[in-house]
Amino acid sequence: MSSYYLRKDKKHKRRRVLVATLAISCIIAAFLGAYLYLNKNNFDNLKQRSEQSNTTSAVETSTSDNSPQTTDAVSTDTAQTASNTTDITQINVDSNTVTTKDHGVLPKVGTVPKSGKMDELEKLITDFTSKLPGKYGVTFIDLATGEMVNVNDKIEYIAASTSKLPINVLLYKNIEAGKIKMEDKLVYKKEDLEYGTGIIINSPYGTEYTVRETSRLSIQKSDNCGVNMLIRLLGIENVRNYIDEVGGQVHYGKTHRSCPYDMAQIAQDLYKLYLNNEEVYGELINYMETTDWSDRIDAKLPKDVKVAHKIGNQVSTRNDVGIVFATHPYVLSIMSDNVNVDAATKAIADLSKLIYDFEEEYAN
């Protein structure tokens, strides 16, 4: 009997040990699960902090280092965003200027603060021209500030070959609009004949010239036959209307009269057109800078100052109108009547230099 109880006690002890072991194992498993769960959250948080730290470091590196970041997408995107912002800022800052291939950075008309010097310049011009024999008219426009000086400039003068300027500007406006092509052919006809300057007159009637070549000759050689071919292409009434539309004060009728003010408006319009479309109007500007005449507006200016101009000659007339690409680009239009042509040619050159020096002094 005592032996029986002894066996039974051992059996119960084993069960109690097994239960206790299982209970302890469950408790340990529960603690281990809780530990792993808590540490997983901590690990995820640590991972997120690490990624944020890396991102911040990449952005700081992109900001402080101008070299390209090729190993970090966030850095590259940030740098690209910064670049785009810089481009926009640059556009905003430079919205009043246009960068050209041939003349560098040019201001749009009237975007620079006014100089307040025009009364002084008007006196300089008036004092100079009042001492000259004959009649002189002058228009000056500072294209940067938009300021203007007018001296006897709205009365009639013989336009002579300065009229070739509005004819050619209108031609290029039609080219820009696609109505005329540079390689279109013009035929030299008997009705185009006009003696004087130019070389087309030496060609037989029926000779073909491209629009480009005819325009070039009408400016560089002041070709009379060539400009008549252009008038035939454009229509003289369209030329007259164009002059009126830009603010012309003297209607360019059959007497071929104009004034310095009107030609200055044409030159200013050309400048604006050039800033908007250098590819088209740059060609005309180039022809005007390379004419056979350099004895007036450009004669005494520094050689590195480009002048796009068109002269005009008649028996008692010497004219010149153009754009001077000075520190402040400006338009200068000078016409004369009842003058000694040699003396007038020199007077225009002298006056041009006085105006250039005056303008450079206040523009710098």
C-alpha cells in the first residue's frame, strides 16, 4: 500500500513539473513576443529617422555644393528645382533687356530711368544748328530711357534716299509675316529705271534679282532701281500708310517729302522689331551697318560703336538717320535743306559726335 502511494506521488510530481514548465514557457514566449513587437516599432522609427537624416543631408549637400549630385535622387530633384527657380528669377530680372548675337544686351525702349538731361541736349543741338547756313532738323531718341529731343524736326524736308529705310522695314515686316520670301524673284523692268546711285541700272531689263539681293543693294548701294522694284512689290500706298501708322507727321506723298521726326519713328520701330526677332531684322540691321557711306552719323564715332543708318543725298540736301548702338542705344535723325552739301556732311558728322559724347557722359 505504501508502495502504491509512492508511485502515485511521483506521477503527480511529473505532471506538476510539466505544467509548470509549460506555463513558464508560455510566459517567456509572451515576453519574447512583446519584446520583439516593441523592438520592431523602435526599429521602424529608427529607420525612418535615418532616412530623414539622409534626405536632409543630401539636400544640405546639394545646397552647399555646386557640383552635380549623381548618387541621390532627392538631391538631384532639389538641385533641378533650385535651377528652375534661378532661371525664372533671371528672366524676371532681365525682362527689360534682350540679349542679341551682334549687339550684346540691349534695353527695351523706355525701361531705364530717365536722365533728365534732354533740356541740356536740346540746347546743345539748337546752339550748334542755329549757327549753320541753311535749314537743319534733328530728332534724338534715347532708346533706353525713351527720352526725346526735337529741333525743327516736324517741318518738311526732301526725304531723298532716307525713304529707303521705311520701304525696307515694311518689306521685312512682310517677310516676317510670311507674305514675301527672301528668295522670291524680282524682275528689273524699264519702269524701275532711275538714274543716280546703284548698280542694277547696269543690268539689262529682264534681269532677275532675289528679294534679299534687291534689299541689300537698296541699302548698301542706295540703289534707286532696286528700291523702285521693292516699291512695285509692296505698293507705294502701303509704304505711306506704314509711315503714318508709326506716327508720321508729314505724309509721304508724290513730292517725296518727310521730316526727321518721321524717320526717327521708323528707326525706333526697327529697333523694337529687331529685339523681338533678331533672326529676321538682324539682316537689315547688318546691311545698314555696312553701307558704302560712312561720312555722317558714324564718321567721327569710335570704331567699335556700331551704327545702322541710311543716308540721303540731293542737290542741296544731306540727310542721315540711324540707330547708334552706344551705352544707351539711341536714334539720331538729321535732315537739311538749302545747304552746301560738303559743309552739311561735315556738320552732321560734328553734331553726331557732340551728341554721342553728351549721351555717353550721362549714360555711364
